[in-house]
Amino acid sequence: MDVLRHRAGTVHMTISDLARYGATHLDGGYGSDPVLLTQSSWQQLHTAFVELAQELSATAGTHR
């Protein structure tokens, strides 16, 4: 029954892992080894969904 109280998206990690996660996002992954994502992917990851949806709808149908 304990499982029923946990919501989707719950994350369990140590404080040091949380700090590393935060630091990686603050520096855009540029200092990480190995490099986790391209610069373009980091920018997309940190783009608000509304902006991304507007950009995608503006370019819809232009790629063939």
C-alpha cells in the first residue's frame, strides 16, 4: 500500500548526487566527462515547453 502514496516523477538520490545533477545543468554539461549532450540538445532541454511547441508548430510541414 505504500506504493500508492508515491506520485509519478518521484526521484530518490543522495544529496551529493543531487548537487552533481544541479551542477551539470548549470554548466550545460560542458565540464562533464563523457559529454552527455550536444549544445543544441542542452538548449532544447532547457527551453520552456510552450516555446518549443510554438517553434515546432511554426516549422510543421516544412521538413520533407
